[in-house]
Amino acid sequence: MSAGLSGVRADRKFSYRSLERLASHVRKALDYPADRAIDPLLLFENLDKIEITASGVPIPMSGGVVSLEGSEGYTRYDRQRHLLEILASELTYHWLETKHPRAAYFVAHELGHCVLHTDQLVRLAQMPTRLQAAFHRGRADHEAYEDTEWQANAFASALLMPARGIEALEHEHDSITVSLVAMQFCVSLEAAGYRLDLYQKRRSQLLV
């Protein structure tokens, strides 16, 4: 059992390798080469061009802005409109407009929930509010690779900083540093540091 997890048990287990593959498929669908930074505002404003399938049924996506305090935003399934929504706070949307590195991670993370946890988002929307709250309790009874937040974080890192892109950057400069990764993919130094550390430890698994 892993400590410090913040999500719930996911329907499926995902390894770093499988999340790298999924992120690569999403990049190809969005026409982003592995060595190119994703424009998070463009991604957010074109979510309606992405279609997710749950139990064989297509579910369209959309992005929106809501007034929130203490939260960057969240993802939900709207039952009435049969729609997956990524909702950003006004501050997060401002970050998107000004290319703040945190904004890119927000969109990639929430998109990860849509891709990885579609069925769970649909089920959650069908629960009464009191049961939705109960759904988020007792979070530490599963491993990291089963955790919804861990999975979304790992997916976001792979989407924003593909292993193949880091490899290309490494070949171009004969070595690789955190600052190079951060500059190339327009992410924070912290996010680049975590990703580069993982890349160096699990290179053979990530270069799929």
C-alpha cells in the first residue's frame, strides 16, 4: 500500500509504460510531434474536437471557466448534455492566457482523468451528492498505480514531456538538464525535474 495518495482506486491499473503509450496516442491525435511543446490554451479551447468513448458510446468534450476559490478547476460529466467538461477557475484561465507553466499541467492532468477515468466520472455523476462525498473517503487502500490522481499526474507528465522528445533533446545537446526540458516543453522546473528523474530511471520502459 502506498502512502500520500490523493485519489481513489481506479477501475484499471496503469504502468508508466502504458500511460506513455496512451499519452503518445493523444499527442498524435492532436498532431503534436514528440519534441514540441503543447499550447495549453489552444488545447483547452479545442477540447470539443476530442471525443472520448465510454462503454462503446462516444462522449464529446468541452472546456469552460467557472468562479472558484481554492481550486484550479475540475472535471465532471454532465448527464443532461452527455458531455465531459474540464472547468477552469478564472485564475487558471488567466494562467492559460499568459502561458503560466502550471496551466499546462492543469489541462493535461484533467484531460488524463477524461481519458483514463471516463466510466468513473459517468458513475460519479449518477450518484447523489452525499454518496459522491463518501466516494472520496478512505483513499489509502490501494497502490500508486491504481490511484486516479497518480495516474492523471503520470499521464500529464508523459503528454507534456514525451520520453521520445526528451531523447531527441538529449541527442541534440549530447546531454540533458532540467532547465533544457523545462524550456523545450514550457513546463516548470519542478515538473521537468520529476520527469527527467523518471526518464533517467525508467528510460527503457518509457521509450515505447
